Amino acid sequence: MKLLETLEVTDPNAPIVLLFGGNPVRRHAVLQLLSTVGDLHAVGVLSEQEGYDQITSLSRLNIILIGGRYHDEQRKRIKAFAIEYFPDVRFTEPGVEYPYDDYLIRADIRKKLGW
């Protein structure tokens, strides 16, 4: 089985979610979870630098999900970097903002997208 790295959708206006993670298996699981949220494009990265590279390559970005492996200083850097490029980007931080639970991840993303 090939592990997911992105969710592609045909709607060019679909929201874009960038997932900062650190484990390819968990990235796959979260991308599968995001596929149940609705029509959105999602990209999963495994390092802080890979995330920065994605941010600079995107024309827009709606939500950044920061996974549990990132410590407070990394979270601050990620947020500051992203806001420079996308001042209106929203963040969801399972395990920090709310308990790390798939249902709550899905609910928070839907809420932040206004769905």
C-alpha cells in the first residue's frame, strides 16, 4: 500500500490544508481523515523545512494543522512564517487546543472552514 502524501481535488477553489507531521503512517491516517471532511486539498509534510517550502510554493492556504511532534518553539516559528505569507491562515493544533482525537480534528477543521 502506498501511503498518502496529498489529497487532490478537482475544484480549483477548494480549501487548502497543510499538515505538519512527522510520521508517514500517521500522515496517511490524517489525510484519510481529512478526505471525510469535505472537498478540500491537503498536503502533508514531515518536517518544518518541508512545510516552509510548501508554504512558499502555494498561492493560497486556508488551514495549517500542526501535529503532536512539534514543540512550542517550532509551533511559534511555523505560525510566524505562515502568517507572513498568508495573514488570514487559521491553525488547528490537536493535543494543544483540544484533545488529540480524530473526531475533534475533523470538527475543528470544519468549524474553521465555516462548514
